[in-house]
Amino acid sequence: MGTMDVMGAKSRFALVFGNRGFFPSHYMTSARKEVGDVLKRLGHDVLMLDDNATRLGAVETAAEGRVFAEFVRQNRTSIDGVILSLPNFGDENGAMEALRDVDVPIFIHAYPDELDKLGPKERRDSFCGKLSVMDVLKQARIRFTNLIPHTVHPQSVQFEQNIADFDRICRVTRGLRRLVVGAIGARTTPFKTVRADEIALQNHGITVETTDLADVFDRMDAVDNASAAFKTCKQALAEVADWSKTPPETLENLTRLKLVLDGLTDEMSIDTLAIRCWTELQRRYRISPCLVTGDLADHGVPAACEVDIANAVVMYALGAASGEATSILDWNNNYGDEPDKCILFHCGNVPRSLMREKGTISDHSILANSLGEGYGFGCNQGRIREMDFTYSSMITEAGKLRFYLGSGRITDDPIPAGFFGCAGVAEIAGLQNVLQWIGRTGHRHHVSITPGNHVAPLREAFETYLGYDVTVF
């Protein structure tokens, strides 16, 4: 499954209902319609047992649980998550049999009782039944997701938020279980900070595919600039930024690079990539790839700088959770004396969708100090737009994948006009403690961000279903 699928497509759910016969079973019929209709309205495909496959199309006995388990087995390649809904107390033993072999995220939902309907013929007791179901699932080591509030009606705003969070959990889980990362070029010697253990990644289902810059250069040289593909790509890149201060050959060379990376992405089934961005591209083609990597991220293929394959994984996860573009940045500068603010920056790779306005393509002012001027055009100079954001990064250590997660806000605070690259002032509560922790634990100077606060679903996917170590700020 490619990145565009994960970022753009809503999850498909298998929906099952838990029943217990000495509670009102008539709720099963109405629940099938209520929950199913809401999920479809929210854009999800829904798979349900036929209402005659078991009593009322629900699961009560162990035998009925096995009927649903077989239903899931037959449809396992098209199911992203399972929702067990409890219109009444439900039977924990039937639920255990139904969910024992499920290998996708499971959400346990319970209907609320109404205070004027607590008589024997109307009370649901799903509040209590949900605890019993979760107890037995825990005993059976079946992983599941429990969201707040404990009981919630499907036609409520809270239920819609639950489903939005569960959808994010499913998207992150399914994407990272079979992720392919492209390492485009070797890590540069100075950047030991981005080293990662490929075997540890592979043990968690993440494959790293590599290619050399020599192959990239050969392919770039072979691109036909008279082809329709070249003209289309060139026009698309021309519209992303202001090129008025850039030599004409810059756009042509960046177009060649974009076409080559698109081709490698297809050939190697790459979901996310990390590229060696200096100094060979600058010396040979007088370009920096920043504009191209930002554009890739805006089209569903997160692209990290400096061959940081670990943050390429992080960017993918963030994008799967948010459904929006992601960017890799440096923890770069203090912001005066304000302890909870800093400047997040990179050379010009921020996707256009995350910028205040169209940027201006510039030379790489920092590399110009060593290479000379005119060797690094391709940085999209501008500012990150105001937004709430989720931030994360990852290292591999002793065979484990160790992540941190937090949230903050890009403010409207000014940055001096002469500041190179694309940057924003980030406000993060307890920032000094965050930075101290990053330094003490060996995390890198890179951090990835995406719009919105998605810490909770990311943490749930990482810890419950993917087996990562997670620290949350």
C-alpha cells in the first residue's frame, strides 16, 4: 500500500455487535443501522455479518464468535480495523472468540444508557459489559483500543471524534507494518547523527531500499527535456514558488531530479524516502533538492533530508495520522529569552501547503560559504504558516525503535528578514525539558512535524499495535 493510499483513504472497518440474551436483544437491529449509517456517512466502507449469519447478526456464544472470526479471515486483506459495538452488556466469551486472531486494530464501543430507560426491559448495561469484555480480552492478550468517553451514542459528536481517532490509528498501523523507505545516496560522513539500524527497522516490518547517487545522476542525464512528462513536471514545479531570482537551468535540473525520484519511487515501491542532499548535487548540477523534496511531501511521498531514514519513517507516520503533508526540520535557534519558544528551520524543503505563502527559490546561502555562490539553487525561502502541530522523531537503539511525541504551535512571531531558509517560531510547553531529554537520550537534531494534534492516536498505534517505545511530552 502506497503513501497516497494511506494518507488519502479512509479505513475500511469490519463491524460486529456483542449481545447477551438476558439483556434487551432488540437493540441489535437498531444498532446495525445506527452505527453502520454513521460510519458510511463519515466516509468509511463497512463490512458486517449478514443479520441471519448468527442470532440477530450479532455475537454472543463462542460458536457465533467463531463465525465472525471466519468472516474476518475471509476478508482480512480488505479490513483495516474492527469495531466491536456493545448495544447491550455483550458476552465477553463470544467477543474473545470473535477477536482472538484479528491482526488489525480493534475498537471497543459501548452504547450509553438513558436515565429514563433503566427498567429490566430497556436497560443496556453496556457500561459494565464493556469492562468485562476488555478484562477477558486482556487475559487473552488480545490488543484493543479503548477511547473516551466510556460509553457514547453513535449519533453524537464524541463518537465521530472516536472514529476519527480510530481511523488515524488504523492508517498509521497499516502503513508502518509494511513500509518501504528509499535511501537515495549514502549518508555523508559528517552526519553520524542520522545513523539508524536497518535490521532493527526490518524486524519491525520496515524495509530500506537503497540506490546510489551515481544511478540518480545517470538517470537525470538521460531525461528527455522535450518529452511531455518533462514539460508537465516543469510547469507544475514552476507554479510552486517564485523563480524570478533563479537561473533558468535550475528549474530544468530540478525537474530532471523530480522525474527520477518519481521513477525510483514507482520502481522500488517506495513509500517515503531520505536523500543525500549535499554536496554532489550542488557540484554537478548547481542545485539543492529542497524544492523537490517539499513537493514530494505535498504529493504523498514524505522526503527527508540528509539521508535521515529514521525521520523518513516518522514523517510517514505523521502524514498517515494527519492526512496532510509533513516536514523535517532542525531544532535550530533560541527565540530571544523565551524559554518555551524556538525557531524550527530547514534550508527550504517545507511543503508549499505548510507555508504562509508562495516562497522564493534561492541559492543555498550556508553551503555558499564553502562551495561559493551559485552552486545551491533550489531552496524554497519562506515562512511556515501558523498552525497547531504534532512533532516527533525516532532513533534505533539496541534493536528497538524509540520515538518521542509532542504538540505545539507555530506562532506569528517575526523572524528577521535576512534569516535563510524556511522557518517558523514554535511554541512548546516545557520546551527546555524537552530539549534536555532529547540531548540526554541521544535523539537527533532533526524533528518532523505535521498539522494538528494527533499525539493520542499516534501513541496508541505505536505502543499497542506496532511495539515501539514511546515518550510523550
